[in-house]
Amino acid sequence: MTRDNLAIVVKGYPRLSETFIAQEILGIQQANISYRIVSLRHPTDKKRHPIHKRITGDVDYLPEYVYQEPMRVLRSW
């Protein structure tokens, strides 16, 4: 894991309905600010907006339920 200056926490990523957020993330990327996307949920949309292809930052998906990934939760301690 690299050291990032900014963590962007979103409910789900990528989401077709949230192109405003994607535009903001792309702006951060274009400003050469180091960032990481932390998503509370995995994507559920079947389609993606073309802007998502331009976003190259790392994305970490948190487990939605602790019982699904107990070892991951323990490792984080």
C-alpha cells in the first residue's frame, strides 16, 4: 500500500448516478494530488460512465459485513 495524501470515502464506486463525484476525483487526479478511493460497497451498476475509465487511482473495498471477511478485519487491527 502506498502513502496517499487524500482518502476519498464513497458509498459505492464506481456508480453511474454519481458522475459529479467522478468529475471531482478526476480533477484531483489531474492536479497530481496523491489519492486513494475507499468504497463502502462494491459496484452494483451494470454500466459505467466513460469518465470512470480515466480515473486511475487505487480503490479499496471495505467488507460490507464483518462475517464475510473476518481475517481481513483481524489483520487491520
